[in-house]
Amino acid sequence: MKNKNKKKWYILFTVPLLIIFTTVVIIPFLIGIYYSFFEWDGIAANAKEFVGFDNFVELAGDERFRESAWLTILFTVLSVITINAIGLAFALLVTSKIKSANAARTMLFMPYLIGGLILGYIWQFVFLDVFTLLGEVTGLDQIFFNWLVDPEFALFGLVFVFTWQMAGYIMIIYIAGLQGIPNDVIEASKIDGASPWQRFMRITLPLLMPALTISLFLTLSSAFKIYDVNLSLTGGGPANATELFAMNIYNEIFGSGNYGLGQAKAIVFFLIVAAITLTQVYITKKREVEM
Amino acid sequence: MSRTLDFLKAALLIVLALFFLSPIYIIIVNSFKDRQELYDNPLTLPDSFSFQYYVEAMDKMNFLSAFGNSLYITIVSVVLIVILSSMTAWMLVRTDDKLSMVIFMVFIATMLIPFQTLMMPLMQFMSTLTNTLNIPMYNTLEGLIFMNIGFHSSLSVFLYHGFIKSIPITLEEAATIDGASKFGVFWRIIFPMLKPITATVMILNVISIWNDFLLPSLTLIDTDLRTIPLSTFYFFGEFTIQWNLAMAGLTLTIIPVVIFYALAQKHIIKGIGEGAVK
């Protein structure tokens, strides 16, 4: 009697969410694997043709897909470095005993709240007008020009804007990490005569490893999956020079109407994302220092 | 001496932060300028504050309708996510068996799936549900809310799960002996204790649902269902050349975010810090 009752409550508490979750995530995931073995144009009336692993063979030879893979990796590596470096620098600044630290923290976090789509549009104008103006005024038109129309520089523009969006967010995580470092450890090192640089490298940084793990995980996966900023800032252009993974998949499916091939790409995308993030978490977890 | 140095440091930090936010300043000042003024110098303050572009942008973006849709979707989704995922997480933590562990593991594992992997089959499945079973999933705000719950449940369950594990079970046992039902125990005793993590879950989900573009762009077809990111996207496609109008539109979209931030600033920063450490 009591056991039966327990089961009833269990069902009542968990099943509503499980139904929604299964409908939205699990079933589409399974259907997606199935679709990746077919050739189909997405029109319900047209037949799906089973092609086995052909889609996967085709995507391996797809020049544009390989190019976008390379661009995505480059973008991710650059963004992860700049976001974490700037985020950590911000965190160190606003946790020091400077009076305006709180106000600065509030302001630095602001861009993260504005959605990626809108940020991209804002920066389109900054690159178009302000950068050109700065180039004219300062004479440094090798640095200040509209990056977005230059195939070589557009990707850096994307890194730049994405860093602007994420640095404040990552700063918050590093702040939480810094505040978790016990004061007496810092004090002890001061008494022992450690220089600020030694203190940072030998004490602060090792004790920040948990925060670093999380920050790397978040920046890595969000950089790899970037879409919104990509869409509104460059739209993949000029001449596909900034068409990253997520956008390439979207264009293959909904742009070119290659549903099967596009879905096969999406599955490969998932496998890569999973492999990278799991490896990264595994490696940094191992290096965390236990207090 | 050290006083002046402190002051200098404080001032420098603020200048840095202001410089960081300068793109937002640029958008706002230029939304008041006419064409000539804008091209003369995009960095100066406007000669006069005319709101003509705001009126026009509001009209062309259908801003009030988009704002209403965004607000409705975000609030209902977040409330339901909080209710459903806290209840689920509690049961999973307090029922120590294989099934609960497997369910929890599935939630965690799916966090690795990018949205792009699910979007096409999801749309196929949702339109099948709409067409064959007459469940209005596709092209309705409620359908989008349903999908939002599904996509945001993993992270929310994960955060609640971690928090609930740290609550001693003795409190609940005492209440159960007093004859309270599971439902009563959860809502009267447990849920109030979850406040800090509920704040985190709410903030993370509000930010991500409010700003979401791709999912709404795939599910919502009718123009009068558009959310703010959607209407910005279509508006921008049409008026890129008219930058002052475009910037008035962008400023409009930032206003709700700034208000939200001003009201809940402390909770937001605390919530995000805590959410990440978990």
C-alpha cells in the first residue's frame, strides 16, 4: 500500500516534465539519426530515399563544410583565449579594493544580457561608421576600417564582438572563484615575501582551476555553437568567409533543401561538440587542486 | 598620496567600463540624428532630441505586439520550467534507485546536444503533431512555450538536483510523519528552501528565452506572433540603409533589458555566479 502510494507520487512529480522533454529532445534526436541516412528535400509529399552512409561520405568531401569546420575551430580557439583572458583580467580588477569596482562590474556585465542577434546589428554599425571614422582621424586605416567586408578580417570581427558579449559573463564566474579563495592563504604568501606575480601564478591561478574549468566549458561550447551573432554581424559573408558550423548546417537544410545531408552534418556536429567538451572537462578536472 | 592614487584607479576603472559600453552610447546618440548629422560625426551628441525615428520604428517593428509576445512567452515558460523541474529534481534526488539515476543521466547527457542537431527533426515532428493529431504545436505561442520547457529542463533539473542534495532529509521525514502528503511537503517545506537556486534558474532561463532567435524563427510563422528578436531581424532586413531608424529600433529592444537589469541587478550577478560554481 505504502509502496504503491510512493510510485503514484513519483509519477505525478516527474512524468509531466518527462513527457515534454521526450517530445522535444529525445524523439527529435532519434528521428534526426534516422533522417541522416536518407536523401530527402524536406517536402513531405516527396519520397525519402535510403542511402546508407552516403551522406556522411559526401559531407567528408564537401569543400564548403570543411572550410567552415576550419573557420569554426579558428574562431573557437581565438575566442576562448580572448574571452578568458579579458574576463579574468576584469575579475581581478573589480575584486581589487577600488572604490568604483562594483559600478564597473555592473557595467562590464551588461553586454551579455543583450541578445547575440541585436549585438551583431549594433556592431555592424560600429564597424561600418565608427571604425572607418577612426581610421580617417588617426591615420591608422590599416587597423581601423570596416573589418566585416574584408574576407581576411571578418572572422576577427566576429571574435571581437563575441568577446565583447561574453567577457563580462565569464568575469562573473571568475569573481565567484576568486571570492572562494581563503584570505589566509594570500596573507601567508605575503608574509613569505611572494611577489604579486608569484602569488598570482602559484596561488591564485591553481586555486582558480574549478572556475577555469567552468569558464572554458562555457566559452568552448558556446563559441563552437555560435549562430546568432554570426547571422546578424556578417551573415556568413563576405563570400562565405565567416560561415561557421551552425550556419553551414542551417543553410544546407533550410537554404539548399538537402535535409538528409544537412542532418548528417548536424549529427557530426553533435559528435564533435560532445567529444571536445568531454575531453576538455576531463583534462581540466584532473588538474583541479583540492583544498 | 595613496588617496589620490586610489581615486585615480577608481576613475580609470570607470573610464574603462564606459569605453566598454561605448557601442551602446553610439547607438543611442545616433538614433536621434538625421541623416546628415549622422554622417558628419557618429560620435557626437545629437543637436536636438527628436523622437521621430522612435515613433516610426515602433510602428514598423510592431514593437508593442512583439514586446507582449516576448513577455508572455518568457514568463509562462520560466514559471513552468521552475515548477516542473524542481518537482522532478526533488523526486529524482529523494528516490534512490536505478531509474532515477538513469533519468538524471539522460538529462545531463542531452545538455551536449547542440540545437542545430535537433532543429530539423523537431520541426518535422511538431508539424506532424499539429497536422495529424491536431495538437497546435507549430506556429503558436503555446507550442513555443512547450518547446522552451523541453530545451531548458536539462540545465534546470541539473541545478535543482545539485542544490537539493545538500538539504538534509530529516526535515521532510518529520513532516511526513505529521501526515503531510508529498505534495504538501514539497510545496510547503522544500520549495521555499530552494529560493536561491530558483533565482538562478529563473535568471538563466529568462536571459536565454528572451534573447532566443533560432527556435522562434522556425516555429512562429505569422507576423503578429513575432517576438522582439524576430521582429528586429525582419525590421533590419528591410531598413539597414536607414541607420538612424535602425538604431532607434535597436535602442527600443535594449530598453526592456536595461530595465530588467536595473531591477534585478544584484540577483542576476549573484545568481549567475552561483549557478556556475555548482
